[in-house]
Amino acid sequence: METIFTNARIVLGDQVIDGSLHLKDGRIAGIDTGASASASARDMEGDYLIPGLVELHTDHLETHYTPRPKVFWNPVAAVCAHDAQIATSGITTVFDALRVGLDDEAGVTSTDMRRLADAIENGVERGRLRADHFIHLRCEVSAPNCIEGFEAFAGDRRVKLASLMDHSPGQRQFVSLEAYAIYYKGKNKMSDAEFNDFCERRMAQAARYSEPNRMAVAESARAQGIMLASHDDATTAHVEEAAELGTKVAEFPTTMEAARASHEKGMAVLMGAPNVVRGGSHSGNISARDLAGAGVLDILSSDYIPFSLIQAAFFLGDVVEEVSLPQAVAMVTRNPAAAAGLDDRGEIAIGKNADLVRVRVEEHIPIVRRVWRRGERVA
């Protein structure tokens, strides 16, 4: 199959050109400046064409599976709803984050996570899904059942990434107990007494389980060829530990110190797109815009708002002088694809997958008008 798009603003790796794009058999076959002479060429009306977005860390699937406390949706339906929102946000490759290691207040269990993974596999096998789906295991190493949850995914070929995280009070993301209280008391509707008991239990669990679980998950991930990510590193010591474990991606470093150290170690530094759009972290940590300005931001993730990924890509070039539009787009396409070892996608280049997004910017908001994966329209 052959398709030609013309009259487009094509975002390449280092520049934006006005031109035409030739697709053949699901791949990019030609890139030309100027209008196409073909009568069958599709007019893009001056809209942008960018690569399909690559999302390495989204917590969004659970919101469809448990839309309200103690309400559980059909997992197949939840995956389909999640996939639809992902695709219409311009994301053509997604790593769905599933939790490993859960406390009693989580509201879900390891069995629920396995059900969601099975629903993802079912959707892929039956051709129901618009985006290309992989699994990212978010491993809470401070939880007693972390290893049990991780082992439930042994041999799952869709698992490509595992992040090592510790959300116990006083650690990493929540060095400030005040920030921890605001987050968890609001999220779980705890009284002061319940919150104090919760903190004591979590800190005791962290002291007992964090270190052995971190080592065990890292060893198992390496043996299975699963890429490792650190999470919420705050100090140079955290980064050194991550590097020793063979970590490839530094997710959400909380300080400039940790981000710089991760960058120097060759890790791809990932931050949240909502942080870019809002101008700061919801936990009071370092701003992603500051990291971009300092040249130590490599990848953006939508985290909890799928549309924030494309919004941040077009927004970042406007608010950070040091970042051009091609550089910002690379943070949501080429860079995450490269970090994940997906060398067939992530940029508009000859031979790459024809994963594309047609975008028109109105009132500073990118409007996703069309999405193609491997040359076929999916949104």
C-alpha cells in the first residue's frame, strides 16, 4: 500500500520542513520538500506531521479499571477504553504501568494487575488495540509482597521495563512528611491516627524489605532481559546505586543534583509532561522545565494525563528558550524509543515505521487530527 501526504509541516530530527511524505507498506519511503505532484496525495492543509508518540510510563490504565473506590470494571473493556484515549492523544507505542508490591490501602491486588496484563495480551492477539502495547512493572520495593507480585509476570514477553521505587515516608519523592501527608491523607481519606499508623507500618516495612527486594528484582530483571529504571532518585548516592544495578532510565529525579548525575552516567532522564505543563511537580520537587533548560532532560512521560505528552512537546519549545520544537518532539518520540531499544520507530526517517500524528495548533493547544500506526489510520 502506498500513501502520499503533501502540504505538511514535517518535524524531522533537527528541523521542520514544508513538504511531502511518501509511505509504502507501513514504512516511510520518501521525504521531499515542496508539494507533491501526485493527484492522489492527501492535503495536510499546512498541519504538522510528527512521529507517533512513545510513552514509557503511564499509570492511566488503572483509572479505567477502578474508576471509583471499590468499583472494578471489566478488564478487557478497561484496556480498550485506555487504548482509545492513548491513541487519540497521539501515542502509538505505550508501556502500560502495572503495580508490583501493594499495601492494604491500594484497593487492588496482584491478581488485578495480572488480569489487566492478560487483557492487554488478549487485545493485542485479537487486533482490538490501536496503539502498540508493552508492560512496565512499577516495583514498590518497600512492600512485603513485591517479589511475589513480580514473579506473577515471569516469562511474560510483553514486559519490557521495570522501575524500582520506594514511596515510603521520608524517602525520595516524599522526603517532606508534610507533602506525604497531603498526598496520602487526601488520596485515602485517612484520619490523623490512621495516617500515623500507616506511616509507622510503611517505614518499618521499608527498613526490612527495600534493600533485599531492590536487589532481587534487579537481578531477576537482568536475567530476563527486562530494562531497569530508577525512580525518584534524590541524591548522587541514589544514582550511584542505580548505575551499579545497570539502570538505563532515571525516572522523575527529584533534584537537579540527581538529574545531572544520572545524565553523566549515561542514563536517559525522564520527567512528567504534567510537570512541564503545570510548571512544577505536584510533590514540590524539581521542575522539568528547569532540567530542560539545563540540558539534562531526555524523555517526557504523560504519567497520569495521556494528552499532556503532546501538549508538553509543543509547549516546551515556547517556554524554554534552549529547546526547539524538533528537540521537544524528540523527547516524546525518538528518545524514549531509543531508550527502550525500539529502533524501528520514533522519528520521521526513511525505513522507519509510518507511525504518524497530524497536529494543528490552536490557541497554543495541539489538536490531534489524525493518527496512523504503520501507515494505517487508528484515530
